[in-house]
Amino acid sequence: MLAGRGVTPLREERLGTVIAPGQGSLFPLEPVMDSSSVYRAFLNALRLSLVSPLVLAGCGDEDLTGYTLPACEDDGLAVSGLSPAAPVDAVQLRTRVSTGNEVVNTRATATEGTPCATASYPSACQSTLEGLAPASSFHRICYDICSEYYLATTRGDDVTAHATLESLRGFLGTVDTPQEAALIAFAEGYNLSCGNLKRGGVRTNADGSFSVIGTQGFACGEGTKVTRFILEVSPSGELKEVSRKVIEKGNDNCAIGRRPAGLRTAEEVACTDALGRHFAAAAHLEAASIHAFLRLREELALHGADARLQEAALRSACDEVRHTEVSKRLAGLFGAVPPRPGVEALPLRSLFEVALDNAVEGCVRETFGALVAHHQAAHARDEGIRQVMAQIAEDETRHAGLSWAIDRWVQPKLSAPERERLREARARAVAALREEMATAPEAVLIEEAGLPPPAVAFAMMDSLAQDLWG
């Protein structure tokens, strides 16, 4: 976990330093870039964000009476509150992350009790525990990278892996606590949020069964979705689906930032920690942006753009390499491994196609992404995240300035109908972005990572609409 929890107030003096154009080496800007107007727009939007109400996700119309959040440890499911059929010294929820045939990492995500407390040879017991390598798991997410979960217990000299649903039920015996019901749902392939009742909750019923709220899926890419389930877990550990509802739909505009043409839809990040998933997804998109800027540089050269625009695109690609590495490190701190971006090799595009992509990916999505990075640099509770986002915000603001400079360069080269199509595409992109921002991030992402909740995001977008998008 990152060190430091104090919140640094976002003073106007600091804003002036961060987003004033040309301040020493902080922003060594190329004269061709339209960065100063972007900085002024960001200053206005960030001032609005300071006075906008920070409203966290509410409960809407759902009846959540009697539900409580599951117990969690480090933003993942905890193993406290269990009453196993036979006593143990300790129980751990463990995860094994692998790629191909190589195990990248094995660790305990939650522990209850003292492992090997009554073992005859504690060091040998600990070695056996760390060396557990069950052939199966009861919760598995596997794409290019696999993440598998299982329980491990110690009792005296015995070290046991419970890596199947049948074995887990045998270990628990009668399911008679809410946390056991939550663990059964997790083992059946459902995700439970640690901070949002609409995505993770448990309720004890009068007949001794438990109702569990869980989700499956993710919302990033055309056709993707998050589905919420109401589940019933019986005392014998049997799970029954009571209802389901799609609560979030994904589309190709899910990413904030410049995405390359031919980017394949990202798979779900294999991590139960919301911060880990967030920064793993960010690292994936930062890596994809490297391809976007390298391709942009080629296309600018093809269509005769000024050399300074081409150099700025190359510099942006180099920035994204650093962003990828630092985002990967953040993801790793929270137990996540980013998936590698898949980008199809496509022919270079016409001038209008380049302009259209720049209007959507640069002038809208990348511009708003840069503004969000400034917001995170000011509002993230975690000091380490604030520091990382401050540097990224500087670079991304420069990238946004490049987008607007390209737009200014290309406009005179287009016909009147083509310019109108650009305006329409930009308006659609803004509308799509507003729709995405209507869904509140998980509370931990708002608090620890500084993501803006919907009310703040809307205020920021309204300010950009007045100063830039309009």
C-alpha cells in the first residue's frame, strides 16, 4: 500500500504553478501547441470541481434493507467471521497469478489467525504453506493472465489447500455466518464490492439462509456489461440465483485517453482490489497510447504536417512509456497485473480520418482525461497516487494541447461538409462521455485515487463545453 494519507489542499497558487503555460522546465512547451488555452480551461474547470458537491454513489431505488458490506481486507474479501467445521490455527485466502506456464506471483490476500501456530516445526510448516500449488482453484479469471483463488489452512503440522467448491463447503460445514455466504458466492464466480452495497452485500434471512448481492462482467468495450445478481445461499452451501439486472453497459468509448485505431477490446483485469483493477486498466490504456502516438506521427508526416507537430507526437509516445511503467507499478502494489494491449496493424489513414480520430480521441477524450488527472493529483487521499498523477497530469495536458494544435492545423485543409462532420463527431463523443460519467466509481476510487464522482465530472465537462468544446 502506498504511504501517506494526508490530503494536500488544492490552493489557487498551486493551480497557477501546475497549469500555467511555460513555467520553467515544468512545461517545456512547443510554440505550435495550443496549450495555453487548454490550461486556462482546466483552471476554470478545476475551480468548479472544488465547490461541487462530492456525492458518493447512492443506493437508488434498490431495497437494500438489512444488507451489510462483506468483511474485507485490503479491499479484497476477508476470511474473518468464518466458523469452520473443524478448528484451525489459521486460514488464508490465497491467489496465484500466472502467465502462460509461468507463475508470476503467489500471495495471501487475507489471513485470519496465526499460520503454523501449533506446528512442531513452524519453519517447515511455513515453507509448506508458501509452496502450496494446488492443481485447481474455486475462483479463476483467465485471459492472457490468469488469477486463481483458493483457501489454505494450517492446523498443527497439517497444511491444506481447499481449491474446489466441494472442498470449501467441506471446510465450512454449515454456512451459518454472512461472511461464509459471501465466500460461497465468490467461489461460485461472483464478485463482491467492499464499498458499494449495490455491488456487494450480504443479508441474513429469517429461515437461516443468506441473500447475497454480487456482480459478474465488466463495462469496457462494445457489447460488455456488468450484471448484478441477487443470490440465495442455503445453510448447506447451495447457491441459487434469485434475480439479475444489467447495471452498466460498456462501449468503445470506455477509455479516457487517446486509443489507437485497431485496439482490441480489453479483457477483465484479474484482481479483486478496485484500485488494482483501475491502475491495471490505466496501464493497459497507457501502453495502447504508445501505438496511437507513433501512428499519429507517421500520419502527420504523410500529410505534410509541421515538423514540430511530428516531434510533439513522438515526445507524447515517450511520455506514455513512462506512464505505462508507473501505472504498472501502482497496479502491482494493489495485486494486479495489466493485460497487454492488442493492436491490429492497419494502413495509414486519410487526412479526414486522422482529423476525425483526433477530434474524438484527442480534443474530447484525451482532453478530459488530462483534466481528470489534475483532479486526482489534487484530491487523491493516497499521497503516492497524488504524486504520480501530478506528473501524468502535466504530460497529458501537453498531449491535449497537441490535439487542439492538430485540430487548428487540419481545419483549413478540410471541406465545409467535412468540418461539419468533425463538429458532429465531437458533440457525439462529449455526449457519450457524459453517459459514461453518470455511473459513479467505487467509493475507494473516489477517496483513494481521487476520481471525480458524477456531480463533479459533470461540472468539469460543463466548464470544458463552455471554454473548449463549444
